[in-house]
Amino acid sequence: MSRLVAAGRTAGLIGTWVGVATAGAAIGFAAERYAMGRSLKKDDPYADEPFGSLRGAVRTVTTDDGVALHVEIDEAAGGPGSPTLVFCHGFALTMDAWHFQRRDLRGSGRLVFWDQRGHGRSGPLPDDGELSFRRLGADLGQVLDEVVPKGPIVLVGHSMGGMTVQALAEHRPELFGERVVAVALIATSGQKLDVSGLGLPGYLGRLAGRAAPAAVSILARKPELVERGRKMGSDLAYVLTRRYAFAEGGSPKLVEFTAIMNAAVPIDVVARFFPLFGELDAAAAVPVLARVPVLVVGGEHDQMTPVQNSRALADALADIEYIEATDAGHMVLLERHEVVTDALRTLIDRARRRGRPRRLSSRVASVRGRRRSEEGKR
């Protein structure tokens, strides 16, 4: 019994670390944070923002292996040639992570949001089904086939969502250049991530690295043990979310919102997805993505998908705008949402007037969004 309790405690801690290190959000956040005496700052500009309140027309797309994917559509009549924007969220998040982009782009064109399998309102993972980036790319392909059967498409992916887009490019290249006319890759990677230390520094990283294989195995077999650990460690999870998903001094409400999304993801889903990030190799997607205009956004302080990975993606492509947000971490789509949304508007314009490929690099140097740009390859 003592070994079982110890395993549960270890799994609970590792479960928290796993979610923090790979999703940019700590697992185990709960409402008792308020009882700990930590309240939102009065000057938080997002204190009254109604996160999670934006909803659209609901569709269900059933995959070929039986998973019901939850899809929402914000219908709007765009101008001639206006593409449908399809948003793909990251690991241990939901479509609500796109709150600001949905709020600010709503009405300008047709927007499609979906929850990846095992996340949000989508169905659970099949017990014996395949789980790979190829599988996630196939899911996205089915969403496009059923919900956007005609017309131009702009694909927008954050973190694992960007990896899903790259998987689609690798396995259904015929879509790119014809149907898919532009792509946005935000705080993501085309190469495997170092999950050996779960993104933790020093001694904690070494300890987590040694424990990770056994802990992930426990997570998959005994999720009820880990759920207890998550509840017990919610205050620590909030601190880690701020530390690993955001730049220093970020909005408490954004941290809270991110952690609540993450806490809703079952621990067995976390455990099954986690190994994928150490196996990622999307090199075959690069020549396919090179057919269309691409936006790459990196966060200078991203500790989940380090900014070097975003730079590598940008360097590999021809028709590219690269923006590096200097006051942002992994959740750049929230903490620098105005930069991301403005860049998406520019990407849509680029797709409409596609001409000679170009390269444009920007560093967004302040929270006011001032830019220093230069033409040509960095």
C-alpha cells in the first residue's frame, strides 16, 4: 500500500510537470486558488474578459476510427475570394485558446474552430486506436472535407495544432496551393522537442527526466491516482503555468484561463499524447508549405517550443513572414494577441494578392506592438 501511495504522489507531481512542459499550461489548476489568498490584480486588463463564452454553430465530424470531433463555425460573408480560416489548438488546450482571434476576426470572414481528439468537447481517444501526428493530420483533413468542402482555406495552428497542420501537409500535399492558400504556425516546431527533462531546470529537470518513462506508464494505467495529485498540487500548478507558459509579469487572468483549459484534459490523454513530442519530424512538410504564404510567430521566452524552432521553420521557407514577440512565452496567442491577430489579417491579404515570394522578419519589441522590420533573409 505504501508503494502505491508513493507511486500516486510521484505520478501526481510528474503529471503536473508533463502538462506544464509540453502544453504551456500547468495541470491541476482549480478554484481553490482563491482560497489561497491570491486574487486577480485590480489593474489586470483582462479581469472582466468573458473567456470561454464565444460559441458558434455546432457540427460534429466523426473520424474514420469513430471519434466525434466537436467543430464550431462562425459564419460571415467575406469579400470576393475570402478564405475560411480554420484554427487548430495546442496540446491540453481547447478551441477557446483562440478567444481573442475569434473575438476580433468575427464578422470579417468564415471562421472554423475544432477541438482535437481527447480535448475539449471532442470524443475520447479510442482505447486501442492509433495516436500519432499522422492521425491528427487525418483528423484535420476530415474536418476540412466535411466543413469546408469548397473555397480557399487558411490554416492556423498553435503548438501541437501547428504540428497537426504540418502532418496534413506531409500526408495530403495535394490540398496545398489549391485549397489551402496560406498557413500560420504559432509557437510550434517542425522537429522533435527535448522532453527528457520535461522543461524543468537543474535538479528538477534531471529528476523528471529519469522518472518520466515510468511516470508516463503510471499515468496511462492509473489515472485516478494522478487526478488526486493534480487536485493537491493546484497552487503549484498556477505558479508553474505562469513560469513556463508566459513571459514575466503576464496577466493573472490569462494564466488562470490557460490553466483551467488544461485542467479539463483527462490525465490519460496527457499521458498518451506526451511521447509524440519527442518523436516529431515534419521535414517532409517543408516543400509542401513552401507552395503557399506562411506566417511564423515565435515567442522569445517560449520554454515549451523554444523560439529557435520557430526560427528554423522560418529559415526553411521562401514566402514567409516571421514575427518574434519579445514579451511573450508559449501562449503568445493570448498575451500578444493583438500582434497575432494583425499578422493573420496581413496573411489573408498576402494570400489574396499572391505574387512573388518574399521574406519579412519582425521583432515586436514592446507590449504596444511597435515593430522593427527588414526585408530579405535574416
